[in-house]
Amino acid sequence: MLEGVNVALGVTGSIAAVTTVELAHELRRQGASVRAVMSPSASGIIHPWAVEFATKHDVVTEITGQVEHVDLCGRDGWADVFLIAPATANTVGKIAGAVDDTPVTTTATTALGAGVPVVIAPAMHEPMYDHPGVLDSIARVEEWGVDFVDPRIEEGKAKIATEAAIVTGVARATTEQSLAGNHVIITSGATSEAIDPIRVLTNRASGSTGRAIARACHVRGAEVTLVHDGPEVHYANTVSVESAAEMLAAVEGAAPDADALISAAAISDYTVKKADTKLRSGEPRTLDLEPTPKILDSIRQAHPNLMMVGFKAETTGNEEAMVDQAAALRDRVDLAFVVANDASVMGSEETRALLVGPGAESPADCETVEGSKQQLGDRVARQLAERLSGSTDA
């Protein structure tokens, strides 16, 4: 997600500085190079040697005649982004007032003046985060284009955001905003049809592909609505559903304001009439299956001009058959493209998929995406951006 990105990491005197080593490791796992700048207060919480170990670079603990702040974040500096994590209330207020009395605040002023993107992950006690002056400082700095990664409000504290949320914030700040101004609905994961108050009919889909696509669309600047049977996520407005009917209703509710729909969910093809009480075990049972409405068909009928992307999973292992089925779906519902894959990837971290675009009739006509589901999500988001841009130009 951060391949080739140079991250200058500012560390200030919050107790959350103890998480800096693991954050630096995660940034590097995602492909970034990291160099750190520490305030004196931060050095009292975590030793610069630990941060040096995590980043594999010398740590800036004072500004010298080497003008380290300019070397890192000047107009011709090393960094693609300046991330301050954690940022104290004191640091946020100083940045808002252009006060440069630590290496971190001096580097922040330099970055803002040079047009280097700045991302801030605050961490402090909740009453400090709610202070009018702190909120004013955050609002002012946001007006300058600084991105904040909101803290987690827990146990009376505004705790630093998760590593995943911070990585996402850095990726969004350093990625072309090719989906900015677009609202994208994404369905993800499995749906479940209740048999009785305890049992359900469902499938093996984990939702990891849909979540990866949602994150990739957010990183490219989209407003994302994620419809799934799962928890809230930091990169999308989440609508939690269980059944196919609930998913259809949620999509119908969001569609009037949407620019695109990506239907990545493994939606139940059949439902049953739910029993009011638990069905007793140990005896033969027949279930009458009734087909569920097709979300893509229903939304296409109601919104003939909405850009839509479909998924088609098959079990044959035959790519020709996969493309045939995907092309038939594409043409029937007038989809921008279809992602075709083998159902064996359900629940796996790795995937292999074919992007079946307009006119594609064989595997040779399709783009193949092989690797992590994060890579597939990024490619689907890029393809969507290209399609939306083309439709806008037209």
C-alpha cells in the first residue's frame, strides 16, 4: 500500500510514543521507507535508539547546522509525507500557531510551507481532546489541508488510532485522489438466511476482498458506503446487514446519491421461511428454498445510469468458463466490468482474478490480477476510477 513512499515520522511526548516501534515496522511492511524526528519529551518516553532500530535510519533529536527539517521536508526534501504519530495537544496547538520549539514542530512548519502532505494522529486524555482550544487548532490546521487520523475514544482517553488506520491515512495522503468527489457503495462478505432463531444458511465468503476494495477506494478519495455483515471500519460508512433482503434494502437506500456500486458480496441465492422456534434435531427435515432478488438486476432497473461492477465466482477451475459466465453477467446487467475468480480463494489471503471488461470474451482479453486481496482491491479501485473518468469525459 505504501510501496516506494518516504515517510518522515514525527514522535511527540504522549505515552502512545511506546507504540512507535511497531508503527514504524508496519509502515515498512507496507513498503515505506521511514525516518524519524523526535521531540525532547518523546525521547523521555522511548529511547531514540529503539526508533533508530525500527526505522533503520538515524533519528533527528535536534535541529543542527545540517538543517535536518529542510533535508526531510523542504521543497526538495526526502519525505513524501510528514506523519506525526502520536501528536499531543501541545504539539497540535503549536503547529496551528506556527510555533517552532521542537524538531517535530519545526519540521511541521517546514512541511506545510513546502507543500508536503502532513498527517496527524492525536493521542491525549479525552478532556484535552475536547478542549475548545484544541478543537479550534485541529479545525484550523485541517483548513490548511492537514489530514487527521481520528483517535479511539476509550476509557476516558483519546487513544492513538490503530496502525491500520494510520497506514490508511498515510496512503490516502500520498495517493492520487482519482475517486475524489465520488460516492461508492460496496457490498462485501456473506449474507445469512435465518432457518430458525439459531440456525442460518450462509456461505464461506470472508468479506476480505470487499473490505480491501472499500479501503482502496477510500485511499483514492472516494466517500465509501460498505454494506456487510460485519463491524464498522475506519475507511467507510458502514451499514450492517444480515440477509440478502436487508442488503438489497441498504443498497437501494444509498443508491440515489451514489456514483458507483461494486457488488463484491457473496449474496445468498436462496432464502427460507424462518421458523419462530428452534427446529428440533434428530429427525429428517425438508427446507423449501425460495430464490432471493438479484441485487444487480434490481438496482439496474431502478438506476439505469449507475456505474456498476459485479463479481462472478465459479468452481470449475476453467478460466474460459469463468470468463463466459462473467461476460454473460456483464452484458445482461450492463456492468462496467466483472471480476471473475475461482471460489477456492474464499477465506484465503491470496487471490487470482480476471477483470472482464467491455468486449472481453476470453482470458486473453482480460487483465489478470494475482497476489494479495489488497492488490486486487487496489486494481479494482483504479479500474473504477478510469471508468468514472471516462464516463465524465464523455
